[in-house]
Amino acid sequence: MKTVPKLNLNIPDHTILDKIGEGGMSAVYLGRQISLQRKVAIKVLKKLVMDDKTLAERFVDEAKTVASLDHPHIISIYEAKKLSSGLAYFTMPYLTHGDFSEIICTNSDHLIELLCQICDGLAHAHKHGIIHRDLKPDNILFDQFGRIKIADFGIAISKNVKRKTKETQLLGSAHYMSPEQIQSKDIDRQSDIYSLGCIIYEKLTGDHVFEAGNDFSILMSHINKPVPELPDALQEWQPIIDKCLAKNPDDRYSSVESLKDALLAIKYAKPSTNEQRIETLSTPKTGNKPPFFWLTAGAATLLTLIASFLLITKNDKTNAPITTVSETVINPTATSNNVQTETSEPLELDVSVVTTGEDDAELVDLSGSLDNETLNEMSLEVKLEEAQKLLERYRLTKPKGENAADKFQTILLEQPDNEIAQRGLNQVGAYYFDLIERKINEQDFETATKHITSLVEYLKDYNIDRSLFSKPVSQIMTETNSLVSKAVSQRRLDAMADHYLSMSKLLLPEDKTLEQLYQAYQNIPKTGQLFEDQLGHDFVYFAVDASPSRDFMMGVHEVTVEQFTRFAGERFTEEKCHHYDKKLLFKKTWLKPPFDQTSQHPVVCITAGQAQAYANWLSDQMGASYRLPTQQEFNYLNNQLQLESDCRSANLAGAEANHEKKATDQTLSCNDGQVFTAPVASFTTKLKVADLNGNVSEWVSACSNQNTCAIGNSWRSGKNSNNSEVLTDLADATYSHIGFRLVKEL
């Protein structure tokens, strides 16, 4: 921070600490009132403009106007004087807690609460006949308790103070000016309601109501363009925006009290009491005038404003932490030598105004009564206050050099033992966690993660003790553990668990417990994922809808001759295998089926009981649980795979079997090359389950009318076959077209 210059400015009972802002008419200083030992903001009229009687009177009127408004949501005036030296000034609270443009509203209720405070302050002013005329976010401040304070009544008009602006001048801020104010018509409280509507729209969307390349175009937009539509998510606010921004003042809310009722109606979801139902406007309301009335009025103003382009020059801009007179004076009939303006946000028209520079006046020089030690103490105090102000505005570590962390660290480089600065530097982390918590509550995890990334960089760059933030980190870790454990137990990936894992890994990249959680989460099986046991059985995992209790792992293919041989040896050869209606000369069994097979063909000619016996044996061998699929699981896969009766995707009865008399006389026209069974996995599907349709029908359990049954198509199924059909074959008999596959239980 720059060293406080010596200023030749003597105000009784006050010490000047720093210059904190300047406009065309006045300068603002940070001062200390000696008698009460409190900091104050002192607005001082520049001597250069005191010769202009109109501007000087308006300066004094501002103080009188504000002083007459005793309300908790209107800034107070402590003292207003004009000294014998000619110096005019007034003092007010020094507010360092930001303005309405900087506030982060966590939800609609928060925004409505603040807007209601603004309405209350304006209602009090309107009740006393005072119209603000320059309402904008910069003029709506916060005190240390977070309460609204409306400031800068510098261009206000009241029933007791005559308007001192020439009729050809425009006073206000382009983004928030009402159409009637732009056209220099008589204005009333509806003009403030229009400005407040602009503020509400901006707070909801982050954008101004109208945007254009220059402020002249913005002014024309207020006159001519229709009210913009809000996004779908904000539609409940559209009636309020439409009514506040109606072109015709008579179509707006009759009072800010009525606007407040409409705001509360959103909060409590009840009809507004003081107004009739709010209509949504599709075009600007013009009363009895035709639509071109507003365009005509705009054209008249256009001609007036164009004249000002060559006459007015650019204004200064002040960054005062408390508001100063905020206005722009456009005087199309004046020369550049007599146009005056003062603004903290000048209209960006291709016009400007002549202002006095910092070298103007005797406002520059302090009596020299302060020694270096006092100046250093005040400089440190100002630095600390500036850092605290940045902290409260959540300018934590960005932008570089102009953030709270950098400011506190600069102080610590000069005074390493400064406890206030060290505490402030540590508080940056607490403010980051506040932002993170807000975004998590809003489920804006993308922004929360960005804040965590910045937090981690802050902890590293500024060498902050991480243990200071063990509690909020622990809270995030606890929630992470809960979400991940639940996801693992339910075998379901979860978006919230994903977000919390990502955030936790940023906060604790080396934590072993977190790494175990992460691995467990990554190991959650997914539909279509393959698993293999030690004896070479392959399974595919299926997560069934939202019910983890119904998940299952289905065998990729039927049990093969080779696999069944390990269990049966030469057993189960008593029964003769049924080969549809063909009489066999010799006894056929699973070891010697009615047709040639290799060890990799599906085992056939076994009963349902023998298939279940194999499942029980395998369970004992592997220490896991194997069983036959249920009819429900078989049909679930049928629905998932959407299988077709086509020889190119399944081993069915096609043209290749025309010479073989089978149980069906409706063979398909295609040719799959397999008269009887095909080797397993000859026909795969998108979910890696092979031969579910065709090749062999399969023994399943939990059938609709019995414990076990055969289901599905086989090498003997032709046209019009149904892969979900339960067969009439007996469970205790053996058939050349029926095999089985297994399910491994989870």
C-alpha cells in the first residue's frame, strides 16, 4: 500500500489516514474521529467545483437528504458542515464489507432476504418523498453484521429539494436507468423499482438486462427492447422481472412494498396479497399508445444524445470502498468546459466529461503534524484492514498480488511475529472451506473441486500447517468413507462417491485408508465384466436394475465335455439318451452321444439332477457357491441381449440340416454349418455371453411350475421358435439337445 501522502486538509476533530476514492465532484478519505475514536469515511467537495453553485448545492443536499432518512437499511450521516474556509464535507460510517455486486447468495431464500431489506430501505425513502434515481449494486453496501445499507443519494430528488440538474442532462447509470429517466421525463418511485428489477435480473443470471457495445446503445435498449426471458430454471422469477421492467411506469409494481410481497410469495409459495396476479409480458406494455410510441420517444432521445458525442469527455473512476456520488451527467447543450460529472462507474458512451485531476486543489497536503512512527503504525493498520477486506470478499489467493493471502504474507515478511497477520493468513484456509462447503451443499462439485485445488496450492505455497484444518478435512473424509462403503456393499458406482473420492484424494493424496477405499471402489464389478475361476470357468457379471440382491454372474458358455468329465469320470451312463424321435441301434450316453463331439463341445445327455450335482461338486472344489441359473435370470439375459433367430448369430436348424430328419420341419433358410452341437463360444454376443440362443437348450431352476426345467432354443430349433419357452422334456431324463451352464453366486 502506498504511503499516506501529506494532505493540507484540516477537518475539526478528525485525523486523515488515507485517500480511498475520488470522483469529479468530491474525494473520499479514510479518517479517524478523535473524540469517539472511530473510523469514518469523509466525503469532501473539491474546491474547483465549489464555484459551481448548482453542484455545490447538490453536494450539500445529498447530506441533508440522507440525514433525514433514519432507517436501518439506509446509510447514516454523522456530520455535515461547510467550514469558514469554504470547505464542504460530510462524514459517514466507513463500511468495508463489500457491496451487493460482490455478495454470494447461497440460495433463493438468501437473495430474497437481502432484496426485502432493499425494499424496506427504499420504502422508507419513498414514504418521505425521496427517489434515489441511481440505484445499482455498487450503491448497496453491507455493514459488519451483513445488513443492507443503501448509499449514494447524491442525485436523489425529494419533495423538499428542487431538482438541480438541467433538463438536458441525464443522471444515473446506464445499466440500471428507467426509460422515463433516460428520456428526462418526470420520475417517481416506479423508476427506482425499474432499477431494482435490473439488479434482481443481474443477480439471478450474472448478466446485465441489456448488453451492447457502448452505453448509448444500452440506454436505447431500455427504451425499445423487450424484457429478456430468464432461463427455464428461473421461470418462477419471470413475472417479477416482467413487472419491474415494464416500459410504462404504470404497469410496474405500485410500490416496493408490493414488490416485497411478490418476493415473499416465491419464498413461501403463496399468492401475492397487495397486487393482482402478475402477468408475464411478451412485449413491452405501452398503455393506450401504439407500439411505435416507445420507438418514437427513443428516437427523440437519440437526436438529443448524438449531439453530446463531440462535446463531452471521459470521466474518472473511483474505487472507494464506501460509495461516493454515482452519476453521469450528459449535457448535450453545454461546452466541454462547463460539463461536470462524478461516478464510480461512468457510462461508457463515446462521450466523456472534463474532471479535475489529483493535482487540482489544496485537497492535497496534510499539516505535517504526524511523525514517521505514527505514519508507519497507520500504514500497518491500513494494510491489515485491506487484507481483511479482501478476505471477507473471498479474494483469497487470486489475483496474484491483490488477494488476502499475499497481503497478509507481505506484512509477515516485514513483521514475522505479527499475530494478526499470521491469524489472517491461516483464516484464508477457513474461508476456502466455507466456499467448498457451500458448493458441496449446492452439489456444484466441479466448482468445489476447483476451490480444493486452490486450497491445496495455498497450503503448499504459504507453508500453512495442515493440522489447522483437520476438522473440515475429517468431515469430508467421513462422508467419503460412508458413500464409498455403501457403494461397495451395493456393488453400485455412485456419482456422489466419485465426487467425494476426487476431493479427498486432492486433500490427502498419501492417505493409506483413502487408497484402500479407492481400490475397493474401483473393484466394484460392472455389467459385462469377465471373471475366471481356477478351473477355467469364465463368468460375466450382471448388475440387475437397482437391486444388488438380484445381481448374478452367468457362465460365458455351457459346461463342456472336458469340464464334466473331471467330475463324472465314467459315471452317469445308465440312461439311454433321447435323440428326438430317431430310433438308435446302440445305447447313447453323455460319453458317447448320438453325434460326434470334441472335449470343447457342450455336454449333453445328462439330467437336471446330474447338472446340479456338478454344481455342488464344483462348489466344494472352489470354496465358492455354484448353481443352475434361474428361469428369471435366463429370461433377463434374453431381454438384455435381444437375440434373433438367425443362423449367422446362433446354432439353429438351418439349410445345413435339410438331409437330417429332425423334430422340426420348419428349418431356417440360412446355413450355420453345424448339423448338431457346435463348440462352445462359437456364437458370442455384445455382453460376452455365448450360445444363449441355439446350440443346446439348458437346464434351469426355479421354474414357474416345477423346481427344474429345460428352456431355450437348440440346434434343432427352426422357424417361429421362442428362446424363452419352457420345454416339456422331463427333468429326470437325458436328451441330446439339452445341456447346462452355471451361475456363480456373489
